[in-house]
Amino acid sequence: MNEKKAILNVRMLGDFSITYEGRQVSFGKNTATKAMKLLQILIYYGEQGIAREKLLNALYVREELADAANNLRVTAHRLKKMIIDAGLPEHDYIVIKKGIYRWNAPVPTVVDAREFRKMYEEAQNCADSRQKEELLKEVCNMYRGEFLPEISGDEWVLLESVQYKKLYSNALKELCDGLIEKCDYEEALLFCEPACRLYPFDEWQSIKIECFLGMKRYKEAMKEYDDTAKLFFEELGISPSERLMEQFDQMSSQLKHVKPKEIQDIKQRLKEEKGQGGAYYCSLPSFRDSYRLVTRMLERSGQSAYLMLCSLTDGKGHPLEKPEKLELLSEELQNTIQHCLRKGDSFTKYSPSQYLVLLIGTNKENCGLIFDRIRKYFAREHRSWNKYVEFYVSSVAEVDNLDTPIQFRNDDSGWK
């Protein structure tokens, strides 16, 4: 009777653990073995199951095995024994039918990641604003960190992790925007604090600063800004974003009791529209025109400029071709380039896997340092991403030489 009421509670957000009848199930210290990875995959996919080919790819894609299917059978057999040895009820936990592997526990299995996604969808479909706020709070409280962080280098985990982070970020932003609109600054601070710890480089600190400003706690706002600016400079070698700089200006004016001066109308019309700050992103045709103009200017000034090509690879130097992974990494690389470079730098997307960057007033040695900064920020949350990006660089004066890795065509087709 008690067994029927028992539940397997599985945590995958922040770390991995299984709780059964009030006690944590122990499988030993090493949670990165093939058997443990198989367990995590099977529990995550649950009753819907996972196809053998997909499972083989998830477990053995980086290994050259003569008979991966046989290895999978041996691993599954070992896992069945491990489950029983860990103290769970005697049962056939792995069912294989028509090439589909399924988790088959004798008691309900509750996975926090699946519950998190379900709660998020419920919040998005909720029409009642007060109830929706409560659901968003629950969503944010359920997120306790990255999805299966100990095996974050595995491709399937990486893709799922990015999606869960996106849902958390969306929910937290929507919740904090609503709380700030109601001037409920204390509660907004309460919910954005964990995000600042989990993702210190995603600038959730700007919400804290906005809350401090709303409560007229200007010194705390200034301290938060200073701490964030120091973190970005020391860890990544970059300046704070446009939004944080605007908040700094606002704090400075409040502290000095000085109101902004009137701006001339013509200057306001010419001013760039409010955006993300950082390097200037433009279309390929616009980038080409900027490049041509800079080339002319350099002929007179003698100043140096370099063209950098940042490319995404499969980790082994070959072009990255998997569409889903390419879209994910390409978006992140664009955000990284924009965030890491100066306002005076411009860049464009040349292809789904490549970006061109125009660096003015620098030298070849600094180009390497700039790319190191880009790569460090790009892999700030997933160290394995280091291997997915590489670069080439050429002086603008040498771009048209045939022996350089980057060349500009004379026709209108762009770059090659």
C-alpha cells in the first residue's frame, strides 16, 4: 500500500538527484558514467521513450566503437542492477520495444524539469493577471540552475539547457516587469537575486539597479553598478552595456540633483535609435559600404584597420552543419560580438556560421586579444563551447591579396 503512494522525485535543474520515500537514492560518487547518463536520458524522456539510434548518438557520438549497439545493451543491463542495488523496488525499469527505450518505474516519476516546462506553459496560457503572476513566481522558484550541469558538455543536454534557461529568463523578465510596474520593488529584488548569482554576465543586475532607483536607494544602486562594472572588466575585459550606462547617468543625476539639459532637435534626429549598445551590427551591403569608406579614409590617415572573420565549427575544424545547433550558436555568437566590442567597431553576418568584424585603430596582436575576449564570453556558461569558434584576421590593406584568408570581391555578391 505504501509503495503505491511512493513517488520518485527527480531533480535535473541545478544538479541531479533522485528521492524515494523521503531518502535520497545513491548511485555512488561518479555520476558521469555511461550507465548514469543512460538513466538520466531514460528518466527525462519518460513514457514517450527514445529511439535506439537517438540514444546511441547521445551516448557514443564522440567515440569510435565497433559495436555501439552491443555496448548499449551491456550498459542497460548494468544500469538495471545499479537501480536495484541503490535500494529501489525490484522491477524491470527499462522496457525496449520496437527500437524504443522507455523508463518503466513501478511508482510515479516526477521530474522537476518537465514540471517546470509545464508550469511555464500554464503561466503563458493564463488570462487572469493575478493568477499568472503567482504562476510566474512558481516557475522562477522551480529553476535552481542549469539542466544536468555535470554533463553539460553532452550535445542533447546542451540543447535542452539553453531552452530551459530561455524559459526561465522569459518568465523572470515578465514577472519583474510586472512587479516594477506595480512599484513592488522589494519582491522584484527577491526574484532577480538568484538570477544575478546564476548568470552574472546576463545583466540581471540592471533590474536590481532599477529597483534601488525606484526606492530612492541611490547609494545601493551605485554600489551595484560599480560591482557589476568591475566584474565585467576584470572577468571579460569589457565595459558595461548601454542600459547599465544609462542607469549610471540616471544615478549620477539623482545623486548630484542635476537635471538633464535640453538637447538640440537636430542632434536628437541624427542620434542612433536606442538599441543593445556595443559593436554596431549592420546588413552585409551596409557593412560592405562601411568597409569601402574606411578603406578610403585609411589611405589618407595612415591609421590601421583589420578585418576579422569569426567562424563556427563542429569542434574539429570543420564547418558546423547541424541546423538546430548552428542556429543556437550563431545567435549566441552574434550577441557575444555585439557585447564584447567597442561602439566604434562594426560587424555583419556573412553566412549562418560566419561573422565579419571591422576593427579600426588596432594592431594584429590586439586582434588576437579581442578574439580571446570574444571566445571567453562566448563560452562563459559552457566551457566546451571554446572549441566551436575560430577566427582569421587580415589587415584591410592586405585583404585584396590572394594569399589572405579573407578576400573582398569586386562585384556585388559580397565576401568570400
